[in-house]
Amino acid sequence: MPHDIDILIEDDRWSSTGFNTLATDAITAALKALDIHQAELSVLACDDARIAALNADFRNKPTPTNVLSWPEQDLSADPEGEAPQTPAADPGGALSLGDIAIAYETCAREAADQGKPFADHVTHLIVHGTLHLLGYDHIRDLDATRMEALEVKILGSIGVPDPY
């Protein structure tokens, strides 16, 4: 069964980027790499002002950022450094993963600053946000190494070069 990916484009600049396809392809590749066959999540394509408000509300950081994620379940790795936990499916077999928001201006600026194609950078950030929904993080060195290696593998599977 296909994934249920709800995409809301709040900033019209995203419409000309092929965002629906970029987001769907990135999420599908991430879920495939983790052998997840049925999942539900939503993505908000917004601007810096909106993501700054979300960042202030949820992280107490009133500044824009590139991507935010709100996992439905806490799947974080345990303190001994084990991999994230396996998400629990609902009775119908679907996983409700949570929500991702991504900001246009920050993504465009970062892509330009790093000399990367905008589409590749956005794809990376959507993969990154999806992995956060699945309990991956980059707080500790071991976790960052694990997450980055998985991102590189997923991105490579869809033809996006190593972003690191």
C-alpha cells in the first residue's frame, strides 16, 4: 500500500520547484531504506516567517531554520547508543509518523551558500526530517554518524550526491 503523504504548500515559491515530487520521492526513499511499507505524515512548505514562529512555539528559538519535525512517537535511541526504536503501527498496519515543515528562504540561501542545486538540498532536508520522525538525531557523535551515513545511502539511491 502506498504511503499517505499530505503536502501543504503555504508559500507559492515552492510550487515552481516541483516540491510535491521532491518531497514524495525523498520520503519514499527514506521509508524504503528502513523497510517501512505503509506510513502517514504531513509536510508544510512555508517561508522563514512561518518556520520562525513554529521554532519559537515548539523549541523556544524565535529564528528561522531550514527544517523542523514533530514525531508522532518518541523513537529516540536509548542512552547506550542503540539505533532508534521500531515505530508501532496502528491496527490497520499504518504508521503515523508526524509532521515536517521546511522554509523556502533558508533552504535557498543554504543551497546557494553551499554551491548545491536547490532540489538536492531540499531533498536532503526532507530525508533528514523524515529520519527525525523515525527517531534518528544528531545530538551525540555516534547518533550523528549513524544518521549521516543513512542520509548518504538514501540520497545515493535517488541520485543525489553526498551532501557532506
